[in-house]
Amino acid sequence: TRRNTPDSGTQTLDRTTTQRPRLYRVLLINDDYTPMDFVVMVLERYFRKGEQEAELVMLAVHHKGRGVAGVYTREVAETKVAQVTAHARQDGYPLMLVAEPEG
Ligand code: TYC
């Protein structure tokens, strides 16, 4: 719906529906070298998991090859991937993460 406010001269659009952003899964990928404790720390610090959930997710990735660390809007998901990748490289680990769109 178009609307003209009295004095701004700016047209705005009023909509009755709300747009929600596309969400992205951040996936952790298994490898043979990154220590389990590092992955658990990543899940706690960057993905705000509790200790037990972090351990479960890490073990699931270790056994199945990949798993969801968290679900975020695109910018947040890409930032998590970049921050965690940088931290892993600093510590000399090859940990891999990817962001993929949901649905
Ligand atoms: N497989 C690793 C090990 O045995 C642990 C690990 C889990 C690494 C999850 C990466 O995304 C990962 N030390």
C-alpha cells in the first residue's frame, strides 16, 4: 500500500505480512586432527551450547562426518564461520565449517 506522509515527501510501503530472513545452518565438518576439546570449546564459546550439548554435537560430528552447530541469518552465520576458522588456524588446526541455506 502506498502512503504519502504530509510533509516528508517520502513514499513508504505498508505491508500486512512480515518478511523473515532466510536462515543458514552452520555445519561443522569432521577431520582427523582437530582435538575434541577444541571443538567442544568452539561449540560453547561461539555457538553458546552448554557443556553437555557441546559434547553431544561434537561426538555426532565425529561419528557422522558433519553436523549443525547453529542456525543464523546469513551475515551472522558467515561471521561465525570466519571467526571460528581464524581461531582454529591460529591454533594450527584444520577444522572446517560451512554455512548453507535452510530449506
Ligand atoms: N575427529 C576429531 C578427533 O578425533 C574430533 C573432531 C570432531 C574434529 C568434530 C572436527 O568437526 C570436528 N580428534
